Amino acid sequence: MTWIRRTASLLMGLTLIAGCSRKTSQSERAANDESAAKPTEKAGRVVLQNKGSDTLVNVAQAWAEAYKTVNPAVAVAVTGGGSGTGISALINGTVDLANSSRSITEKELRAAKQRGVTPKEHIVGYDALAVFIHKNNPIEAFSLERLADIYGEHGKSVKWSQLGVKVPGCDSDEIIRISRQNNSGTYVYFKEAVLGEGKEYKFGSRDMHGSKDVVDLVAKTPCAIGYSGLAYATPAVNMPCIQNAGRCVVPSLETAVDRSYPIARPLFMLTSGEPQGHVKEYLDWILSDKGQCIIVDKGYASARPIKCK
């Protein structure tokens, strides 16, 4: 029986060690989560982590670069990945600021509450979500209903000839739909504003990672139509006006601010609760005249009326 008692004692000891190991691991993870939610320090500089919307990534990088001269002690690390990716990182405590081209969803708010996070949205500018077609496409205007018929799951418009046009270079006559991936705020906003509440996209679109990718593909594809932020427009594509309240409105900074353009939207930076310390100082600078003139220079509308040189 002695060997039985020894074996039992050994097993109890291993169980206790394993239990302690699990507790230590959980404790370490909790500590890691807590530290990740705060600005980090690297080589004597504070580093703010800023992640999210591909629509905002270019202006976010411009803000980060300009801020070096404002406060050399603070560096801002900017990455894209989509609005959903940024908001998820904020909820998980791995970034200080999340960029988003849409409002936070109820599902995301519930996930944040479970983590003890209270996301706060800050409008940092406005964007006109333009519809792009190839420069040889003769269409000059779209209605929201027509766009929904092209992109929506029950839409009937699949050929350009159904819209009464022949597109040079598009021998197949097929409407090739360029869209964004579903973690994109642009994807979500277009669905809500154009397709309508509860409606889904039609299968078979070409879904791109970034806003620039959409415009580049449309420019190279005569049969294509796509949507992206106004700031990504190039001479290689056309931007038809969108019919709204009896007139056809062209996407522009002015029509985004006065909301006469029907697919205009606010652009957000989100913080975990009220911003404090370096995060607050950085966000206040972004909303200053200096910061707002940078977003205007990048092709977006400012969050408030300003005058830039």
C-alpha cells in the first residue's frame, strides 16, 4: 500500500502545481491586458497605438508625422486593417485610438461592456463616399435606387445595356461590382445608406482590402463600378452625381459638410472612455485648426468650419 500512497501524493502535488500555473497565467494575462490599454514607452518616447479604417489611414499617417514637431516626446504608430479591426483592438485594449468610417455597432458595444470598456466616438472629419466608374463610361448620374439594384442581393441590374449605355472596352456588357471586405466601415456604411436597413449585398462582387485598391481596379476595368472615399479619386475614373431631393449632387468637401450629398458620413476616432493625458493632447491637436487643415489637405471635409492657408 505504500506505493499507492506515494503515487497519490505525487498526483496531488502535480495537481496543485498545475493549478498554481493556471492562476499565474491568468494573472499575467490580466496584467498584460491592463498595460496594453495604456500608451507604451519605447526608447524614452511615449508611443500611441492608432489602428483601423483604411479610409482614414492616409490622413492618420499625416497627422502622426506632423505631430512629431508638436510633441517630439510622443510617437504615433498608425496601421490600417478596417474600422472593425480598429474597434476590436480598442475593445481588447491593444490600441489607444481606433479609426472608424462608421459608427460603432450594438454588437461591438456589448462586447466592449463585457470587457469593461466604454468606447467614446469623436468626429474628426467628414467624407463623401463617391461612386466610381471607368473614365470611358458615359453614365453621368445614379439614383440610390439604381445603385441598390446593382449591388443589392435581389437587384436585377447586371448589364450596362440595362442602364441604357454601351461602355467602350466592355465587350461583355457585364457590370463588374467592386466592393470592400466586410470588416471595412465603408462596406458597412454603403450597405446601410444605399441598400437600406436589413438588406444584404449580392454575391459575386470583387472585394478589395483598401480604398485605393477599389479605385485602381475600376480605373483598369472598363466594365467596373466601385465605391470609395472621395479622397481616393483620380483622373483615371469618373464620379457620377447622385440624385437627391430633386437634384443631382456631385461628391465634394462642401456637399459632404452640408450633407446635401446623400452618401456623406462622419469619420471617427474612438477612445476607451474620456481621453486622458497624451491621448487627449493628441486628439485635441487633431481637432485644432492645424490638425483640421491636414485632413482638408488630404481630401476630406473638416469636423467644423475652418480657414486654411
